[in-house]
Amino acid sequence: MECPNDKEYLEKVLFHNVEVDYCPKCLGMWFDKDELRQAKDDKDAQLNWVDIDLWRDKSRFNVAKGDKHCPVCRAGLQEVRYDESKTKVGFCKMCGGAWLDRGEFKQIINYLKNKSDYEILHFYTKNLVLQLWEVFSGPETLRSELADFLMVLKLFNYKFETQHPHITQLLESL
Ligand SMILES: [Zn+2]
Ligand SMILES: [Zn+2]
């Protein structure tokens, strides 16, 4: 698979039995639809009471055609923006995968850091992360952000797959 930004070959990294593909050059991340599913485990039920502000309001989503292409099936990625481009995620409506640029990842983390949500989520993922150290196969640059990475993966799964199934419908309608 090639990076949608710079055509660099994507490498795999393992998080809690979930494989995520990342670009060693720009550090963008690709999540397969199945990978998002696998990120969900029984402990995720606890996330239900965490009232995460990000991606909460249905009416603030905006879907448009992006200029990147899916690394798996080469279809054009659709850009899902939230709240006047505060965060932007690329979705492929063909295979259901999602692309997240490095900058977008940082933006999501910064957004959460300004909220109390971050502390709650960090506490939630802390034990998981400790277990992950031993099986982590990615580069040091990502290793230092393992907790954040895992958190975003879980947020993705929870918000986009579970809470906002209508995003899929929006994508279909383009
Ligand atoms: Zn790249
Ligand atoms: Zn695709």
C-alpha cells in the first residue's frame, strides 16, 4: 500500500492486536474497516459514559470530495470535516477504511488535551498501553505516542462506527 500523500510504502504497526498501517515518511495512518472493528473489545462499554465533545453534534459534520486516494482500492477519499474543518478525516466509501494525516492526529489530541476528556481517556487506556509495550513493533516516534494513538483508534471506532452510522449514509450520497 502506498501513502495517499507521498506514495511512500506504508508499514504496519500492532496495537492491541489491531494492525494499523502508517507512513514512515509523513506519519499518516490508515485504518482498515476491519481494524476499526477489532479495536472494539468488551471494555469499550465503559466509553459509553465518557461524554466526548469531539464529533458529538450530527449537524456539524460536513462531507466533501477530497484530493487523496485510498491506498487499498485507489478510489477518491471523501473528506469528513467537523465544525468548519477543526478536524478532518479521509474516508473511503468503497472499502470503508479511514486515513488520518499526522497534523489531524495532533489536532485531535490537542483538542482533547484542552478538555477533561483527555484525562479520563488516558486513564482508561493506561493499563492497555502498559501491556502493549512488549509487543509494539513500530518506530520510536510513534512509540512515545502509543497512548494517544490507541485512544484515537478507540475514539474512531466508537464515534464513527458506533455513534455516527449516518456518516456512512452521507458518504454514500456523494
Ligand atoms: Zn506519507
Ligand atoms: Zn478504499
